[in-house]
Amino acid sequence: MGVVGNFWELLKPYGRAEGFDFLRNKRVAVDLSYWIVQQETAVLKAHIRNPHIRLTFFRTINLFSKFGAFPVFVADGTASPLKSQARIARFFRASGIKLSSLPAAEEGISIERNKAFQKCEQECVELLELLGVPVLKAKGEAEALCAQLNQEGQVDACITADSDAFLFGAKCVIKNIQPNSKEPLEFYHMSDIESGLGLRRNHLIAISLLVGDDHNLIGVPGIGLETALRFVKSFSEDEILSRLQEIGRGDVQVLQRDVNLDCNYIPGSDESPWKTKVQHCSFCGHPGSKKAHHKFACQDCSSTANEGCIQKPSGFKCNCSSCDLDNKEKEQKRNENWQIKVCRMIASEQNFPNNEITEMYLNKHQQSDGDYHLTWSSPKTDMLVDYLAYYQHWEPSYTRQRMLPMLSTIFLRDVASNSKDQLLCGQYEFDSIQRVKTRFGHQLYVINWKKTTREMSNEICIPSENPDMEQELRIADDGSKDLLDEPEVLQIHIKDGCSFLSTEEDMELVQSAFPEKVSQFLRDKELKETKSSRKRSVKPENSESPRGVQLSITNFYRSSKVQATPGENESRSSKISADTSGERDKEPIRNYSKSARRKLLFG
């Protein structure tokens, strides 16, 4: 959840949309609890078996194969007493039960998540460990450790929907992933927020203290997001938290000192604090009395004494120096009254700000098991087959088929790093590049893998229909239908007695792994294009186009003419000449020249 209110709507104008290559060869930290909670709103669990396992399995494969990323998963640890108290308050609020007060948070006492959530999280951790992905256990919040990894440069981005990741120090947060789109990543960078809103990390912490967060759902009553944003902008990043401490203690001198922070008007040394207001004409609204303007011309109206002033329109505002000064003083007064009102609301809140929350955002939250080492290993395919057969009732061939995009990506990475293994899954070798495919504006190579052995054990094939496995997903109408996006179904084709598999791979990865194959494919492609262009250039103009191909307008009328024989051409030409001579005899005399008409008339 993160900061209370429409905090993401505040940041939305500064978000970006990126394509598939944004995470290519980058490390990304994933908040595992975010995925588990997200699946509850994405599918109706009554129609699918263990949706959290299915979602984690397919999305991890997509991160490897489609995005080319190196994911690191972070699981939640023990919640702080404040977070436990907030969970209790959220439970009673959702249940419609009103409580006058909640028990105070005590050190060492925490309310764990429900056992159903813990069971889902443990099953997902077991699945990820079998996939060979590093899984870290945080001491407290998972997004806190994700932010720390991002801040220290261990990962390049965080995948979470908790906006308080920025408060923990995250630099780049990916809020949403939609694999079936041209720009599937919605991410927010802290530098864009700083340049667009003028807010830094301490400003965001101050806003969360004022409006509420996961550890204090209420914040300061009466202060919303817009009020908090305007108030924190009055202070610099270095002083905002200390000023909130002073205001929270109710220091009167601080209140008097802070009311002029947002003022744009500073009186000059030659200006007297006691000034008399300049008289204005009631008819035209310009400086001077009406009587004086009737006697002498108004300079602002540009009129003579006989004509008088021009009547002021409705809503007229004078722009003289005296009125500008008065408007600035009024604006300053409104600012002072508004800031005093906000400061009084803050001072009336007991135990504000909570130092424990502030220190939690600013301190480091490492995992429980000491130092962490991020390493990725090969998936344990046989154990994964047994795991998914037990929990999902999937056939072994179906599991191996769905894992192949991830396995092929890992295989190409190993080959690019000079690995000696030249067989995918121990039985398929790189055969050729079939073609270039464009998917959502992203170009990929379609690779043909040739089966080298005739053993049928562990073969990847299309499984038989299974009602439990092929059950229909009912996706909610909340725009999250891509959450359970599965890799495309792999097709097996047989050619010359050999079995082939086709996968879609990143072009740069294939180039680094098999540069000779790519060069050969590009040469063959260029040769084919040259031959086809030559055929088009030597094609005769009268040749009829194949059926179903649209002709140009010139070729259409040329091909629709009836071809005549030579004898018919001669007779047609003689007939045309005879017709033209007869028409020439019938032409009026007036069309001839003057000398010719004279000869015809007078012989």
C-alpha cells in the first residue's frame, strides 16, 4: 500500500513506459508479497488451482525469456509492532467495527500475517529455489530490502506497488508489468520526481507522516495530500524533518518564524509599515478621485477633461503600484493564516512525529541471515516436474514445455560466456535461424532446435488434454488480465525424420552466442532479397499477374485489351484511314486557311 491517499496519482505524470529491452541483462528485485496479493484480485481462485504458484512460475519465466532480466525475490520478515497495530486497525476498518482506541504497540510483540498467506509465501519460495533464483528474507518489510538493494547498486530496479519504496531509498520502481503490450513496463525514477515535483526523499517521508502510511493509517487529521505537498515544499530537504519535530512540540517561536517562509513579498527599507491607501475613482477605477478626474483628464483613461473617464468593466482590477503592493500583502496574510492553521493542526496531534517511523525509513533493513550473495543457478528440472505435478497436477511434458523459453535463454547465456555445453536440455542442438519475428514492435529470432537423440524419456511434447490443467481462467475486469500470461505454446515439427523445436530469442543474445549462424542467416536473407528484386525487374510488362494479385491501373487496362491478329490490324488501320479521310472531306471550309479557301471557291 505505502503512503495513504492517491500518492501514485501524484507521481503518475512523472512515470515512464518502457519496452522489453529496458530490463535486458539487468538485475531486478521483486517484492514477493506484492505478487501474492496481486493474484487475489487477478483471478477467481475457485476456478484455478493454486494461482499463486501458477503466477510466480509463469512470471518468473517471462522475466527471464521475454525481458532478459536477472530477478531477485525478497520475502517479508517479521512485522514491526507499529505495522502490526496498523493491520489490526485495517482489519476493524474493513469489518465496519469502530473502536475508540487501539492497544499501544509494544516492543517484541507483532501480529504475523494469516497462516494462509504464510503458506502461499512458503510454497512460492520453494518454487523459486527450484528455479535457481536467489530469494532473500528481509527483517521487516520486503520493499525496504528491495529499496536498499537498489540504493546500494546491487539491483537496477524494484518491482513493487508499495509507494513507500521511495521513502526507503529506492531509485527506480516498476509499478506494473503488462507482457502483452508494446511498452509493458510502467516505472518511476526518483530523479524525475525530484525535477518534476521538487520533492526529495525527506520530503516524501514528511508527506507520509502527515497523511499516513502503512504504520500510521491516520496521520494528522484534517491534512490531505495537497495540503501536505504545499506545506513540505516550504522547507528544504535538510530542515523539513527537524521543523516537523519543533512544530510537533508546539514551539510558539517556531510557529511565528515559519509563517513567512512561503511569502513572496518582502517590504523595502524605505517603505513605512503604516501607509495610507491611495484613493481610486469610483467610475473608472484608476488612481485619483472622481472629482479630480472630472476636472482634469485621467491619464490612465487617455481622455480629455471634456470627455471624462471611461466606465470600468465588471471584474476590473487596478494594476497600479499601490494596488500591487496591497494584493501582495493580502496574499502574504492569507499564507500566514494558512500556515498557522496547518501548524496548529500538527501541534494538536499527540506524539507527532513518530520518531520510530522516521528512523525506520532512514535506517537500513538488511535480511536476517547476514550478508547476501546474489547468485543464479540452473533450474532443477526433475524436481520442478515433481513439485508442479503435486501442486498443479501438471504432466511432466507440459512442465518441461513451459520451462523451455527460460532454459533456452539460460543456455544461450552460457554459450555466450564460453560454456562447453552445446546441447539444450541435453538433447537439442542449435540448428538454424528460421526467420525474424516482430512482437509488439520488438524484433526476435525464431530459432530451430534439432533433436540429436532418439530417446523418448524427458521429451518435450505437447501434452494431452487435461480438464484440470486446461481449465479456463476467469480474469477480473480491472486491467490485470496479463498477470497470468503464459509463454506461447511450442510446436514440434518433423523434417527429414528429425524433430525440431522452435523458440523466440533475443537477437543480441543469439548474436553473442552463435555469431556464425547469425552471419549465415543474414547472408542468405540478403541473397533471397537480391534474387526476388531481380525477378521483379525482368518481369515483362504484358505478363498477366497471378490470380488474386491486384494490378496497377496501367497494367489492368493494358491486359484487358483484346489481342488482334496481323490481318485484323491491317484491315483496322485501313478502315480508320478511310474514316478519317471522309471526315476530313466533311470538315467545314472555314477551318481551312484563307489562301486555301480562295483556291477552293475561285478555282
